[in-house]
Amino acid sequence: MERVVLDTNVYVSHLLAPVGLPARIFSHWRALAFQLIVSPAILAEVRHTLGYARIRRKYAITDAMVERLIDLLEHDAILVSGSADVAGAIPDDPDDEEILACAVDGRADLIVSGDRHLLALGAFRGIPILSPRDFLARFPERPL
């Protein structure tokens, strides 16, 4: 089974819009189509991003919703340290390097991201980086 790292933007988009590409990716994970790999840094960034006041106001995101997502990831995904040395891999946005570190530590088969800096890499240390749309194209249909 493939091991996949999702960028923070996929988790955030899934919670903000429960239909659409990120929600379909999440549904495939819940249907056991792939193994999800996360790190403490990714979980912290998800929590931080979903804590922005403008997001909370616009999308009616609650603490309970965020904590349910984090709890689900902590218990059902594979948690790795995300401490691999990837410094300098993305000079224009070093914050994105936490995704790469998670993928390296988790021996990921691929990374899914909507972030232009990550997508521009195409691959990192042999790990392909796909857009959500390209990742979903690998699945013949929606999960039940």
C-alpha cells in the first residue's frame, strides 16, 4: 500500500470545503486506499492555520472541528518525527520543508500538495510530488 504525505493545504481545504478534491482524497484515505503519514510539525501547522481568526469567521470553524481532525490524524495516520535534514531544499519557502522531512522520514511513496513551491520540485529524493487532481486521477472512482 502506498505511503502518502499530504501538505497542510490539503487538510485545511478538506475542513473548509467538505466537498471537492481534498475531501475526496480524505475519503480515499478513510477507505484504506493508501497509508497517510504525518509529523508533529504538520499537525501543528494544521492547528495553527485553522486557528486564524479570518478563517474561523468565514468558514465557522470551531475548536472542536480542528481537534477532531487532529485527533483522527494522530490515531489513524502513521506519525513520524519529520526531522530529516532537508534544509535548503526550498529556498523561497523553507516552511514547506517540513512536508519534505515528513516524507523522507516516513519513507513516503509520494507527496500531495497544492503548493506551487513543492509542485515546482516535481520530486524530492525520488518521491514524486503531485497535485490533488493528479493524485485523484490514479483512482478509478470515488470511495464509498
